[in-house]
Amino acid sequence: MDESQHYITLLEGRLQAAIELRPTHSMDDWLLIIQLVYDGDPAGSTSFTLHGYTREEAEAVAANVSDNAFLMKEIDEYLWGESD
């Protein structure tokens, strides 16, 4: 099995993410693990399973989390809860 890929990225403001993209036993599924850091302090972690992605597609998602509106919405909801 291939090794995990790691990324560090600024999401917004002082919120950063350490991202791990890990292959699963299925060739088209990837585990995207996001450890959040706000102003230098751990803010939690969350994960997503990417179904049906090629390696290149999954790497593009992992490298560009801040450009993915769905993932950013899920991260916001994880951190702050749902708001109206």
C-alpha cells in the first residue's frame, strides 16, 4: 500500500490545517484527516472519506482544502456548530 501524503495549509485567518491523505484498502477511496490549529493551539481534528477519487484527484483535494466550499463548510460546522 502506498504511503500517506501530508500537507500544511492556511485555511482562513489564523486557522491552519495539517492534512494527511491516506490510502484505504479500496483503490478509489481515500481518508482525508484534518488536524486544525487556531493561533498556534490545537482546535480539533476531523476526517472525510473521499469515494471514487483517483490518486491525482484526491491529492488535489488535499492540497487545496481551502478552495473546497463543501469541506470548508463542514470544518466551520465542526468548529462552531451549525448556525442560522
